[in-house]
Amino acid sequence: MALVRINVGPVHPSTHGVLRLVVDVDGDTVKNVECHIGFLHRGVEKLCETRMYMQNPSYMEKLDYIAPLSWDEMYVSAVEQAMGAEVKQDAQYARMILLEFQRIASHLLWLGTLANDLGQMFTAFMWAFRDRAKVIKLLEDVAGSRMFYVNVRIGGLYMPLPKDFKERSYALVDYLEGALREYPEVLDDNEVFMERTRGVGALSREDAINYGVSGPVLRASGVAEDVRKSQPYYAYGKVNFELPVMRKGDSFDRYRVRYEEMLQSLSIIRQTLALLPDESDVVGQPIKLIGQQAKPDTVITRRELPRGEGIVYMIPEKQRPYRISLRSPTFINLAVLQKLCEDVKFADVFAIMGSLDLVLGEIDR
């Protein structure tokens, strides 16, 4: 049978953003997938090089509109490294708690949209968005904004934590621990979900390493790598948590890694809340220029973002980055889509793509 070329996107909702796929199929079997990006490009790195240091966090947050706080914190940490500024201990604990809540919110949105993509799992979709809304409400009350927080300042946070922050955080952790335990009942025991994910889009350990993927995609293929473990920052070296690692590297294992990561994030939050004093000084320095010459010639900041390893590489000047380059985990992870889709059914393309957890804002930056 002759190959038929099918155009998917760039506005199809199942592409999780403005991504265009050109798919060659033989009947219902996929023979090749070409990814076309470039529909969202805004030149964020060049924009940041024309603006003063603390004008840039809002640009960073737009890269990953699902977990904006993560990019905000990573960029400000790079500026702190350029200034030689220290982060208050209380602020380190607060940042960790907020980052882990952000990770949970990100994974919940991913899980809900994946269940929706695969069909017949609207319960999981509604549960995920219900629970994510509770996390987002806490982050909103801390930062004053529901979606883009811009809440990280040099040395700490923009505003003091609410007086009932610890109480509300403990209550939210208790709720989520109970709520998340129910998810396997509608996913792991769901024949449709299992058939659409188990054995679909398997990525071997060797290929995962060779392609340079990171985050849950890498750990689902049997590689126990996480920046929070290999290069601990803040108080990640003080708390105990495990790295969920699977072996088959298929779409189901990528789901299980993220699900287990949410439970581990709850454990990290609970331990860090115990370290955080009731009366905490987390307010950082006000927005200002860097008046003196930046200390290092180059700055490299690594973070474990919800989708994998993110890196900020910066050549600092007094008032702005002379050069800044960003390593986006989803840009690298997208590179394996073509290989994972070889000889699968056309419907499986969306399960595989959904399991990679793509955000086009940071892919096509």
C-alpha cells in the first residue's frame, strides 16, 4: 500500500500546543513522523539580553505556562549566582515548598489531559483538575496571581508568606495524599488506559541516554538521574525522598513515574514544612540594578523542572545578561517522538506524545 501523508496541527488540541506533525502512514500504521516547530517563536533569550536583570522573570515564566514558578526561580538563582548573593535559609525552605507544589500542579494537569486524550477516562480528567485547583489556590494566595507568579526576588521571595501558610500547606498535603491514592482505581484498573499505554512508545535505557532526555522520560527508562539528588540545591540534601524509576520506558511507565513523583513531592513538602519556622523572613531584595561588576565570568544554573533538567547559561554584565542561553527539557524530549512512533498505530501517536508532557512555550522559545 502506498504511503499517505497526514497533516496534524498546528492547532489540533491533542498536540498540546502549536506543534505541527507530518505523519506518513501505511494503512493505520505510522512509518514516519516529522515535527515542525516555529509557530510560537518569541526570541525570549534575545529579549532577555536587552533588558535589565529583574525585568526578565516575567519572560521566563511564559516559557512554561504550566509550571511558571520553576523557570522564574531558576533564572533568579542564576542572577543571584552572578551577584554572589545568598538566599536566606527560610526563603530556601519556602522556595522548595512552592516548587514542589508547582511540580504537583504541573503533573496533575498533564495527567488530566493525557486521560482526556486517551478517551473514556473523564473521571481522571475531572479529579486532576479539581485537585490542581486547590494547589493553584494556595500558590495564588502566596504570590497574588493565579497563573504567572513572578514571586521570586534576589535572596528570597517578593512578599511574606501568609500567616496561615504552614497550616494550609499541611492541610493541603493531607488532602492530596488521600486524593492521589484513588487515581490508580480509575487508571491502573482501566482496560482502555492500560491498552493505550502499556508497551506503547517504549524508549530503551540506551536510547534515552543517547538522545539526552531527562526528567520522568529518562527515569521511566531506568536511569536514576535527578538534579535534586545529583547536585542538591537549597535543602534537598537535608530531606529524604526516593526517585521513582521504571524499566520498560513505555507510556505507562512515564505515567507511573510522574504519579509516584507527586507522592514524593508531598513527602518533601511535609519534611520542609517542619524545617520552616513559624515566623519566617523570606522577603528578598527589592528589584534593583546590579551596580557592581558581576562576579563570575559565566553562570550555569541547573534545576530539576517538572519536565526534566533545565539549565540557564549566562554571561553577566553589570545591568543585564550579555548572553543567556536556556536548556529546555521538553525541547530535547521531543526529539525522541519520531523514534517512538515507528510502526505504531496512528492513534498511538497521541498517547506517546501526551506521555512526553510537552509544553511548546519552552520548546519554541
